[in-house]
Amino acid sequence: MKVAREARSAAVVINAGSRRGAAAPELAVDTMRRAGVPISSVHNVLSGAELAETLDRVVADGHDLVIVGGGDGTVSCAAGRVAGTGVMLGVLPLGTANDLARTLEIPDNLADACAAVADGKVVDIDLGRANGQPFLNVASVGLSVGVTEALSPRLKRHMGPLAYGIATLRAYARHRPFRARLEFPEGDHEPMELENLLQVAVGNGRHYGGGNTVSPTAGIDDHTLDTYAILGAPIRDHVKIARLLKDGSFVEHDRVYHLTSRRVRLVTEPPLPVNLDGEIATITPTDFTVQRNAVHVVVPQSSNSASFDGPGAASGPSV
């Protein structure tokens, strides 16, 4: 199976605005070149628009390996650009949460992550879509949007992963309940009408929110979406649920609904913004689908998070 040093040509794209991105480029590039990765171009970007334009350009230039440094939003943007192309994606976790790296068992240490890119194996993972927009970890409405809005760059820079706890407390104090309808176009579940909601989330990967787990069975290579809805409740119940977020067992709480499906449509009252891997990118109503085996990504040889199904596997827009 291919490793990164066997690529014809590699490009490095680093979000210099991510928590650890400003100091990363020189060290990362030097480390990977010494390990034999054929890096022919390096790009530092500072905005989302510049990131998308740069990724489109390096893919059009014919690089068969694109190494992206940044947080989960940066990597999801890159995954959406290379999905279905066969271009390999390398990941340098330089953000605050780095949940995709956690899912794929990519080291948080930059030097170790560079070594994983150079010596790792290639797997193909699923990509979620929300109204066509890509996400790798989780898409959600409700409390998580308030958390994202409360996560200022200054808070993330100074507090690191602890910023999520602080932002969650702030968002919880301001939260307003909402109503939602979940529809399942493939008919595998009956539609659900829910009210007094704290949050609805649709997971493609396994981890989100700085190390929380979508569910005990969730994976980024299982070709399904995990949908959960948390109902409003007394604060003591939400504290109990919060204590179970790390291992995903919160989905068994009686104030939580949890279903798996390959397609789901979310309609809310009122219409609400949707958080995709830490970026507010669309609004409800939202159609969620999963693009199977869409992204070829380099992971450590020891990672058991995903496998390589190969060119015969389904990788179209959705299944």
C-alpha cells in the first residue's frame, strides 16, 4: 500500500491562523523532506477564501499528495476539495480540538505527525455532506453553534482545549430551546417531531468537541451517519449527560434520541445555523448524506480507524 514518500509530488498547505499554525511551516516542511516526502510547493494561508482557492490550485496542479496543517475546519475544507479524486490527504493537527486526528490516531505532536505522513498507510474514509457542504466529524445545531460563537481566537489561543468547556458554559446560559423534525428519505426510520431541544447533531466521524465521542459504535469508515438529539431537561440531567460525552454512552440517556441512517433531513423551527466541524456553514432545513470512501488519507501504520477499500468501492456523492 502506498506511503507518502512514494507520491509523485506533494504540496503543503498550512492555515497560519490556526492555533499552532504560525510556527509550524518551516519545521514541518523540513521534517517531511528529510523523511523523503517529495514536497514541491508550500503555501501559508490566512483566510477561508484563500484556503479554498489554494487547495483548488494545488489539486489542479497535479499533486497526488496534499498535506494540510490546521484545525478540523481546515481539514474538512481540504477533504471536500479532494473527495473522489484519489488525491491523498496528509493531516498535520495544528488546531485546538484536532478531533479528526484523534479519530484517525494521528499524533498531536507535530514531529510525530510529520513522521506519520511520511511513513503512514493510505485509507479511504467517509465524508459527510450537509446541503452539499463537507464535514468529517460532526454537523450540529443548537448548543454547539453557541459554543462555536463563544470560542474566540483569543480564548482558544490562551486556553487550548479547555476553551471548549468555558465556551460551553457560556453558550448553555444563553441557549433557547427549539423544535425540529427529523426525516429519513430512505424510509429506514419514521419521521420524528421533537421539541424543547438543546442540540441535534449528525456525526460522520467518531470524535468531536475536543475529544467527545459521537456514540460507542460510531466510526469514520462505517458508511453511516449517527444522529442524536438532546432534549431540554433540568440542569442536573444535562450534567449527567455531559459526564458521558467522552465515551459516547450519553446516547443511552433517556433524554437523548439516537439513530443511525445514511440520509437524514433536519427541519427546525425557527431556521437555525448549522455548525460543520467548528465552522458555521449552512442553515436549516438541511439534507445530510454520507459520501462513502470519498477521501484517501494518510494515517499511522498502527491506526485501526479505517481501511482501504480500493477503487472498486462506492465513492459517489452519497449512498
